Amino acid sequence: MARDSRRALTGDLLRYGLALAGPIGSAGAQFLLSLVLLRQVDPAGFGRFSFLLIASQLGSAIWSALFWAPLPLVLSAPRGAGTLDPARTMLSANLCGVLLALAPFALVARGVGESWSAAALFAAFAALALLRGFARALGYARARQRRVSGSDLLYSVALLAGTALLFGGVVRGTAGAYGVFLVATVAGLAAFGPGALAEQITAFSIAHLADYRRVWRAHGRWSLLGVMTSEATVNAHAYLVTGFLGAGAFAPLAAAAILIRPITVVFNALTEFERARIARALGADDFAEARRAVRLFRTILLLSWLATGIATIALLWFDPRLIYPPQYHRHTLAIGAALWMVTALFRVMRVPEGTLLQAGGAFRPLALASLWSAFVSVAAVAGLLLVAAPLWSILGVALGDAVCAALILRAARLWYGRAAAPALSPAS
């Protein structure tokens, strides 16, 4: 029994390593690109760049709600006679959405002050990132993890090569950075092979697009509400500070957030991996395995949080100039990093249970938890901006995340108790 447990744990850790290798590599490359750009542009330019990355992440969050999170549930659900192919339904809706997303991305980039050429590059990158994200989610849902890892690897290599060009001055500024992201995203898509792209295009049909209404009614509407309110909780500071005070005022907050990027990478990478894994366990009524996955997930997140905290303290203690130019002061960075680490801890506590609820299709309690936390976060950030420096608005984000964590933990405990009781009872 002990040997079986060790073998299972070893297998889990190997899968975690494979799931994390690509995202960590791509995040490391993105981290280096951000550092190069931090020294190449003024704070307003870095603020625009950081804000637009958040806008791109908002697009990814919306896509996660509409497509990536429901995908394992849709593909694993029993199909009745006459039911349309669920994969084609999701592929059709995804392609339509990606095409519609191009214009809003370009307008947001133009709205914060980027040139039309930079806005076009950003919009192309952000839209193709949604296409690649769907391909990754489909790869996980079909248990093709090596394809996903290969895509992450190619994306990382291309991003590193582009960062070298940015460092050498071959490309410059925010437009150059968006161009680097665009090329890297295309490389990541190419790793899935021509068959994946052909499937995305040829699978489209009006009938399957209309069939997406079934997915929307079952999962999408609550998932989307959860994502939008989560976005208000997590990034209220970005929208309010940039909207009222400008991109330059947002730059110090974004600069401090660079220090906790490693834990954010772990969140994003393992959430996608675990969501598909837990969905398969729940589909097989193996609630004990699902609960074990949640516990291991939290352990990995806590260890990642501790490692990130130690690295941040070491950098700020010895010399922040190893990363930051002189206009970013040690005191400001220390306060920002401390506030972001507190915020990240609340996310460590809620992400595993939130992933369990997503995998089980329980999007409504997730949405309600996010709704309440959004009220708290937006109100707290707005209030802090009236009485304190913009940096302290991060505290409002932390308060919203604390509320969200408490409500999700409670909702997950209640949902798991109801769902698992029949399967775990002696009579079953």
C-alpha cells in the first residue's frame, strides 16, 4: 500500500513537472522581456504595456469561462442520439469569438495611447493567444499533454529569441514587444500541427455555432459572470488607476507585480492541468481521487508561494537595481511586493477549491462568490485611491480576494459533501 502511494505521488509530481515546464519557460521568457522593456521605455510606456497585458489576460479569462473550463465537461458528457458533435460546437464558437475579439483589443490599445501600428500588433497577438489557449485546453481535455508542452516550449524559445532582438535594439519599444509576442504565439500554435489548425477552421458550421447555446445555458453564463466579477476583484486597481490617473501612475504597481509573477504562472498552468484531471475523476465518480488532487494542488501552490517570497526578499534586501532602473525606489517596491504577496496567499487558499467547482460544473456558487468579492474590491480600491497613494490600492484587491477565498472554501465544502455522499456511502 505504501509503495503504491509513493508510486502514485511520484507519478503526480512527474505530471506536475511536465505541466509546469512549458508555462514556467514561457513565463521566464516573458519576465525577461518585461525587464528589457522596463529599462527601454519610460514609466508611462511600461504602464501601457502592463495594462494591455492585463487586457489580454482578461480576454483569456473570458475564454476560459466560455470555452476552456466547460470543455472537459462537454466532451466527457454522454451523447444522446441526434446530438451534435460537442467538439465541433466548441470549435465553431471559439473561432467566431476570436474573430470578433480583434476589434475590441485594437481599440483598447489605441485608447490607452498606443499608435495604430502597435495597436494592430497587440490585437493580432491577443486574438491568436485565445486561439492557442483553446488548443491547449483541447489538448488537455483529450489527454494530449505532450502537444501542450511542445507548444509551450516553442512559444518560450521564440519569446526568448525575440527578447534578445529587443535587448539588442533590433526591435524597440512597446510595438516591438507586441510583435515579439505575436511571433511567439504563432510558433506556439504551429506546435499543434497543421491538423489542429485545419480542424479549427473546417469544423466551423452555423448549426454547431447555434448549438453552443446549450453549453451557454448549462455552464457559460454562470462561468462568465464568475470571470467578470473575478476580474473586478483581481484587477480593479489596474482599471481604476489607469482610467483616472493614467498609465504612468499604474507603472509602479505593475513593476512590483513582476516580483510575484512566478506564483501567478503556477496558478495558471496548474489550474488548466488540474481542471481536466479532476473533471475526469469526477466523471468516473472517484471523489476520493478528486479530493486528493485538490490537497496536492494546494501543497504545490503553498511551496511555490514560499519560494517566490524568499526570492523577492533576497532581491529587495541585496539590490533591486539588478532588475529595476533607478526611478523605481526600493521602499515603493517593498510595499508593493508585500501587498502582492498577501494577495497571492489568499489566491493560494481559494484556487484549488475553485478548480474543483469548475471541474464539477458548479459555476453558480463560483460566480456568486466572485460577485460579492468584486463589490468589496472595487469599493475598497476606489476608497483607497481617494485617501492614499495609488500603490495602496493593492490592499483593496487583497480584501476582495480574502472575501472570495472564504466564500469559495465554504461553497466547495458544501458542494463536495452533496456530490460525494452517494458515491462514498457504504450502500453504493
